[in-house]
Amino acid sequence: MPRSRKTAVLTVAAALIALTPAVAAVAARSDGTPASGTPTAAGPAAPPPGAEQAAADTKARLAAGSIVDIPVRFTVQNVNRTLAACPVDGRTYQVSGHLTAPEAVLDGGAGPRTVTLYEHGIAAGEWYWRLDAPGYHHAEELARKGHASLTIDRIGYGASDKPDGFGSCIGGQADIAHQIVEQLRAGGYRTEQEGRTPVAFDKVVLAGQSNGGQVAQIEAYSFQDVDGLVLMDWTDLGLTPQANARFFSSLQTCLRGGSAADGAGGPGGYAYYDLGTEEFKAGNFNDTEPGVVALSAPHQNRHPCGDMASQLGSVLVDLRHLKDIKVPVLFLYGEKDARVQGGAEHRALFTGTTDTQLVEIPAAGHYMGMARNAPQVHASLADWLTKHQLG
């Protein structure tokens, strides 16, 4: 990426570190060693035994339930026209994902077609919504309740294209979400399943988990183009000391230039949010079956440094513009979230709409969709969508 853009990103990041009380917590970890003293892991855990069979079982369940699961691709421009200004590279990329829905929804059933677009968090990917475990595959469970879901890897993650990590940012990710919303309404995306053609959707809901929630709300107040908003495990002012320590430790990795997107190859400027598998587990899971943790841990991934460096500056923009969101908003939080607190306080910032609802999932951690009470996540969201005639 141009040196001027990278320098600007790093200068902002350095200033944020200098101004935050969390820098003291980070200093103890400046050598790259977690506070627990456990050496930093080189990467995520190895896939557990049975992972391939679990994927095959998911495919069989979907087929048996008359649920279609279509690979899709979106051509997007990495630009930033949102109110949350931050630098991007302006290039064209491919975003990969899956459209998962009851067969009848895509085949022209009664009523308008509605889809929910899901934005994952900084330490996750599309896999968060598609875990191969019965009862924990979010898109499958919503389809069983009659709703269509689009899950994606944001640029810089998973199967989607990866820019230089300093050429992506939170505002740019929100602009890309806007472009995908437009393509969903127009049927202007590509399907990668023989015999399937893109369908156009009349209504689009935008949902985001963790900092994917920040991406979603920036899109909503910048473009005013979605019919509903769902925020999961995100607050602008409620990040915990643990979250701050992990954030600023990872940001220091970015200040040193980061690493390659895929470890040994790909563009540079990427970093892990959690330093090793044990931190990843401790920060994200609570009241979760061991088998679900084992399936999830190998998916731990790096994120673009630009996304992280732009996050705090975007919070200041959020605080000025959350009042501009006029559509219904559902807030979902895990009771035992180690990363995020203050759901009620965040809800109170949305003064532009009188239609808000807050649901707390008992005993669930940051990855509440992986907790034993995940069925409450699916039921609460499905009921809210149905109530608002959004599915």
C-alpha cells in the first residue's frame, strides 16, 4: 500500500495507544507474551477429529430440511463513503459467502422476500454463523424458523479477497456492506451453484456480531438503506478491561507492521486479536460444550490492521450519529460476556427510533451463539424478525 496511507494509519494508532489507560495493561505484554505467561501460539489449533464428518452431516441435515445453501459472490469496491472516515485502497475485491434459506423462500413463496446480512467480528469470520454442530449452525437454525440469511467473510477474512491489511478499515467495511445490500435488492450478485440464479430481495436486515456490530451500525446511519438492525455483543462504550488489553496488545503488533494474512503468505498488515488458542477460548466462550469449542478453535484468524486501527476513531463518530438510525433495532448480549458490557447504556444512545428491544442470553459469553443457550439466540431473533414482518 502507499507509504502515506500506512503512515497515517499507524500514526493514529500510536496516538490512541498513548492516550488510553489500557496502555499500562499492554506494557506488561509488550514482548508478545500473554499476561498469563503462556508463550504466544503460532496459530490456531489443529482441526479436531471428525471435522470432515461434521461438515458432511450439516450438508445432509440441510438437504433433509429442504434448506438451500448456495455459495455466492459479490464484486465490491473498497471505498469509504460513510460518515466514519478512514483510509482504504479503492481497489476491487470479491466477497464470498452463502445464502441459506428455506427452499420456498427462494422459489417465490407468498409475500416479499426478506434476507438478513450477517457481519462477523474482528476475531471471527463467516464460520461463526456456520459452525458444523447441530443446533449451533446459525443460518441453518434461522432457516428452520423460516428466515433467509446471507453470511459472508468480510474482505481480509476467510475465503474473501485479502487486501494489504492497512488498506482496509471499519468505514470501508461498512461501505462494502452497503454495496452488498444494494446487490441483494437488485439480484446483482453471482451464485456458484448450477441451476441457481440470483434472486432479488424486497427487504434487507443488517446484523453484526462484536465489531461486526459497529460495521452494521455505521452502515445503517450512513446510508439509511436497511429495514432493520441487529446488534450482537457490541457496545461503543462498554468494552471490558480484558477486551482493551487484548485490543491494544494486538494493535502493538500492527504498529510493528503486522504479519502476512495467512501466516506464511499473502499480503501483510494482519494480526491476531488473541495471543494463542487459550486466550481465544477464554475471551469468547462461556457455558459452551467442549465439542463446540473444539470445532471453533481452529477457525481463529488474523484480521486486517486497518480495521483495528480505525475502530476507536469510529466510536467517536458513532456517538454523534447513532441517533440518526430510524429503523427497529434488536440488541442481543451474553450475560457472561468477557469482552462487552453495558447493553442497556448502548441501547439508550439510539434515540432516533422508539422501536428497540434488548435480550440478554443467560450464562452466554461473547460468542453467545456457541453457548448452551444458543437456541434462545435463534428464537429471540426469529421472533423479532417475524414480529416486524422481516421474514
